[in-house]
Amino acid sequence: MTRLQRTSPSDRGLMFAAAVAALNHGHEHAALPLLEQAVRLHSQDARLWQMLGLAHRGLDQSGAAIHALTRAAELAPTDRLIMHALARTRLEAGLPSVDAFDAALALAPTDSSILLGRAAGLFADGEAAAAVRWLESLLQAHPAWIAGHQTVARLRWMSGDQKMFAGSFEAALRHRTDDGLLWRELVQVLAKAGFHEQALATIGRARAAVGSSRTLDTLEAWLVSESGDSARADQLFARLLPLDDVPAVVRYVRHLLRADRAEQAAALAEAHVGTGSNDSLWPYLALAWRMTGDRRWKWLEGDERFVGTYKVTEDAESLERLAACLRSLHLAKAQPLDQSLRGGTQTDGPLFSRLEPEIVQLRSAIMRAVRSYVDGLPQHDGKHPLLRHRRDQLRFSGSWSVRLTDGGSHANHVHSEGWISSAFYVAVPDDPSAATHDGWLTLGVADELGIRLQPIREIEPRPGRLILFPSTMWHGTRPFAKGERLTVAFDIARPEL
């Protein structure tokens, strides 16, 4: 930020370098006015137009981003990064993008991120089968392309193929039996789908092919625990101790909580919390402290200001227009492979980057509510995962819509890579049961771990209602018997400290 403040827009070289640094740290708000000055002074500088477009894109201002990136592409038609950014922004905005990705691929035919972007563009056009066929043709030539396999599995699953969704991994491993990365990712894809027995069997096949592997040992211990065999999981984890990375620690803490050893889980989480690149241990520490009666839980999650409820709109007609718009975007036939919803679908890509008027209007209204929530939080606390951050610049790190139907629910989960999470209700079942709380949002429940804690809060869904809460707080949705539950959800990105 200091570097940006010291830079004059008249010096285009320094301005470009400062803008790159600012955007890498999430300072789009601060960079935007300086970049606007810079392109007025240097209207033929493609790199400055590129940075202006990326700043707008980072703030979900897709129309302005496309304008700036189109100008950059006109000035530098052979720059693959500019062409890719333009294609990606068109995709996020909900505009046709396949041709734009093809233009970028003409400049960089082997760029994997552009290849995956083109597949996403086909899916957005309703051509999921074409996207899968195209990616599988690429995987025949490049069988070690992990991201390609992951995307094929995800697209197949969302298209309703729960039998052959991981088939590209199996095809590649027939010729690359000693590829440990392929084996690892196949195990993890099967685990995400909930196929624990199949994943464990695959670990046995992998060991036969590649030999001993600490990665496979860690995955096996985790899967055995998730399957409910605590005694066997204890033996497997014991061979791995001490654990030296946060993801492995998270898996072991989950096991300890599932095995009702909350004091041991708390001690391990406390030793590692705050390390690594995210806040993945805080949700488990919250559970451990509640289970052991540790009063620090109140500090972490107990303040009533941590959960905010807002009436974003009371206009039934605007909500119905929004609902119709959102329903048109639910292209998948099944829930995402690696998400928490059950019995429903989720939109693909950042929802708030789209240009539909209904979504643009909603985004503005929601950001006003988020600002009110943040301004009402307790004072800064450098040790608290919610309160330790700056509060002057807010931006979305992800946004999507979820449509649940008869029997639908959200498994309890957290968004440990976000800062603030949400649920905005667009449509709810006609006769939600106040007695059983069908379809209600629950906070603080983690029954997937076999933990029987009462909810911190239960909140009734009502059209036009927005609920905000820390991303590290456990949340889920109770099943409901019939009807439709249509929501918009998002995460606010963690600001710098």
C-alpha cells in the first residue's frame, strides 16, 4: 500500500509495478483511482489498461473490466495474459467466452489455465458433454495433467454421472501406474464424493504400484477415521506422529474430536492455530473448547454481534425477478462434487461478477449490509480470527447461488479460507415448520463428526433476509420435506492484518 501511495500516475513503469503489487495484496480499491489517472495520461499503454481491467475485475465490476481489457487487447493483440484475462472476465460476467478463450489459446496453446477456462466456457453455454469430451482428448496426450482430471471428474459429477466420474484417472493410471500424484488425487476425488470404501481400496492399489508413501498413510488414517473406525484410526495416526503440516493436523484433530478426546484435540489445535495460510484450525478449536467447557469459546464465537441478520429487500416483485434469473443459471443436474449441499445444485463461477441487472442490484444492496455488519463488530483484537483484520476495504472472494429441492439440506461445514460468510434467502418453501425448524440455518453444529452440541443460533429463512457470520463458524441447513429453497451465498475476503 505504501508503495502505491508513493507512486505518481505520470510514471507509467513505476505505476505498473506498483499496481501489480497492490492487486496481489487485494488493494484494488486503492489502485483504481490511480490507474484511472494513469490511463488518461498514457492512453496507449496496454499494460496500464490491463491493470485497470484487473482492478475492476477484482471488485466484481465486470462491465468496466471488460471495457479496459478490450482496450488493452486492441493495443497488444499478441499478449496472452491480456487475452486470457479478457476471456476469463467475459466468462465471469455471463457473456459468451469460448471464442475469446480460443483467441488466447492461439497465443498460448498449452496454457493449462486457458484450457480449463475454455472448458468452463463450454459448460456455461450448456455444453457440459462437449467440455468433457474436449478435456478427455487433451488428457489422452497429457495423462499427468492433474487439474484436467479434477475438472473432468467435477463436470461429470455435476452432469449426473456418479459411476464414471473418475474414469479419466483410471484411464491414465493404466499407463502411468507409478504416478504417485495421480493415485493421490484419485483417492481424494473418491473421498470428496463420499466413496470412502472405494478410496481405501484405491490406497491399497496405489501402494502396490508405488510402494510406501507417507501421503497415502495420512490419507488412509483420515479415511478410516471418517468411516467411523476410531480404534484402527488411532493406530494409523500413531505411526505418523509428530505431524508436520497443517492439513494433516486438521485431519488428526477431526479424528480426536470424533473419538471424543476433546482435551487432546484442543491442545493440538492450540499448538498449531494461526500457522499456515488459512484459519482451518479455528473451527475445530471452537468445538473442542465448547466440549470441554473452556470459557475461551465465548471470546471466539459467543459475542452476539458475530451473527448479523438484515432485511435486504421487502419487494416481492424484485425477489421473483431475481429468483427467475437465478433459476436460469442452475445448469448442473447434481450437486457439486466437493461442496456441502445435498439434494440440490449450485451455480458455477463468481455470481456477483455477472451483468444481469437483478444480480448487480443485489450485490450493491448486500455490500451495504456487509459494511453495516463490519462497522458493528467489536473492537480490533490481534489474536481473534474475525477481529484481527483491517476493515476499510471489503471485497468478495466468492459468490454463488444454491437451489435445494424436496429433502435438500446443507451438511454442516465451514469456509476457513474466507473472513465473513453468508446466506441470503430468495425463495423458501411455502410452509416451513416453525416447530421442527425444517430448512432453518443452524450455527455451531458439527454432527458430521458425531458431536452432539446444541446450535449457537437457529435462524428462520425468510425471503429478502441476509444472515452474516464468521467464515470459521460451523453452519448448515436442516432438511425440509418439500418445496424450493433458493439462496445466494458469498464470502468476504480476509483483509490484510
